[in-house]
Amino acid sequence: MIHSVIMAGGIGTRFWPRSRKNAPKQVLSIGDNVPLISATISRIQPMVPLENIWIVTNLDQKPIIQTHLPDVDDAHFIIEPMGKNTAPCIGLAAVHLRHVDPDATMIVLPADHRITEADRFRECLLFAVEQAEKTRCLVTIGIRPTRPETGYGYIQTEIPYDSKEHQVFRVKTFAEKPNLNIAQLFLKSGDFLWNSGIFVWTVDSIMAEIEEHLPELYAGLMEINLQWETPKYESTLNQVYRSTKSISIDYGVMEHARCVFVIRGDFSWSDVGSWEEVYRISPKDDFGNAMVGETLLIDSEGCLVDSPDHLIATLGVKNLVVISTKDATLICHRDAAQDVKKIVETLLRKKADKYL
């Protein structure tokens, strides 16, 4: 059977001051009035029933997320003791699914993406499931790039493996977020796709690759597996996670796996990774301004201004991001939107918890 694992443990530091510990990015409504994680569940549900959907998060965020997902059974929350990036997260989910459905095919989705063409998205995923089950390879979804984006990772493709409507390519290499010059070269080459962070594979396939390429993580997962539904489960989980290396599934497994395919997804997609991306997807006035809430922009161009609680007025400015909450306001140039996390890092060092 098909199961979907929703990764929902991050905070979204680039979305400060809107994103906080008690309001992580995945429960924010960006681009419409629906929280991102609620939209993710609704989007996948027509092909994966609710009883086959699993949320990986942490104890702090679980009650927050549950308020937005009241229909998801409590037992379908997989709790990580701490964030250790996507490889441990996915490995832990695979251990759980092995007990629930040993023959499961996993669709792994981030909780905080924005996809507006849901039918085409599901059609692509079903094709990915077919490929994963037929080949027993790891499958990921790549997005046809429309601009030289520096905020996304990239996947370089080899010659097509399959010439159907959703083309399947062997993966040549994964590339980290590039600078602008490199991103322009990627776009010009025509053989790079945006890395969506969406994966499809059978449980056995991903566990075999983790065993080969991340043996220490695999050993820890097997310790957790041995204590499944025993009184020692929680203590073993905590102990394993404390000693587990923080590593992404891309770097730890996908770049080294014996057989990796990428399917080109031709649907509208955004990982909504920064306020600049919010500006990009938002409706704008004749001067290129995107405005939410109480705003007054005079002689201003290319700005994103979001102020639900009180009036924000700008005069004679260009290309700014202004995000206001009850206790904090962000002002930065749109070009610096990827660096908003530096503010969060500084607040952490200063132990300014009330702003986090």
C-alpha cells in the first residue's frame, strides 16, 4: 500500500518574525488562508487515505500541528526527540512503516510546500510510485526551472530512462544551492531540475540504501526497531538520536545510491523558502508591491509589506520586505531575504527567547 510521510519538524527561520516556536512555518497560511501543512494533507489525500498518512515532528510542535489536523489520529504522529535533518527523520519513519506495512511504498513530502496544480501533482506522484515499485530504485521529483534560482538545490539529469509524459531520468548528480552565475549556467544547460525534496521509494529500498551508505544511522535505527512497542522504546530513541549525526537524505544517501531516478514534475511548485519567494507568488499592484493587512505605500516599488495588526506606511522606498507582528518587525532588502535566519541565530545567542 501507499503511505505518505509528512516531514513537519522545522521552524522556518527565514520566516521570522511570523514563524516562531509556537507558530512554525508549516502552520502559517502563505499565499491563501489555508495553513501549509493542512494544504499538504488535502493535496495528497485523494490518492493516500488519511489512515496511511504519517506526520514526523517533535513534542513541542505536535500539539500546535494537531490543532490544524484534528482528523489525524494521535498514533500517526512519529515523534523525533530532536531535529537531526532529513536522513534520520526518514529512517525513523521507515522503521515505523516496516511494522505497520512491511511492503509499504513511501511518499515523503515536506509539510511546507505550495503546489497549486494538485491534479497534475498527484498524477506525477502516481507515476513515481509505479517507477519505485517496478525498479526498486529511489525516485525523486525534479521541477523544471523557470529562472536562475539561488535558493534551491538542483538535480542534473542524464538521458531519459522513460519517454512517457512524465519523463524519467537517471540522476547524474545533485548540486547544492548555487550562486547566481552557476544558477544561470544550470538554466542554460537544460539538463538541471530544481530539487523539490519530494521522494518515493519502497521501505525495503530506502532501508537497504541507508544500511549501505549510512551504516551508523542504520545501526541506531535497528536498535530503535528492536524496542518497538516496549517500555525501552523512548529511552532507546533518545539515546540513538543524541549520538546520531545530523545529515540530509540527499547528501547521505541520494548522492551515493546505486539507482536513483528523477521524474520531471510539470506542475506549479514552490518550497516557499523565504519572504522573497512569498513576494514572487503574491499578487501585486501596478508598482510591483505585494501588500497584506494594514498598509499604505506611497512612491514605493517592488516591496512586500505584511502587517495584520497595525498600519505600516512606506514612502519613497524600493524592493523592501517589511513584516510586522505584535512584538517584532522585520525590515530588509528583498535580496537579503535568504539571510533572515541570521536574525534568529543572533536572537538565540542573546537568549532573547520572547522573540523566538
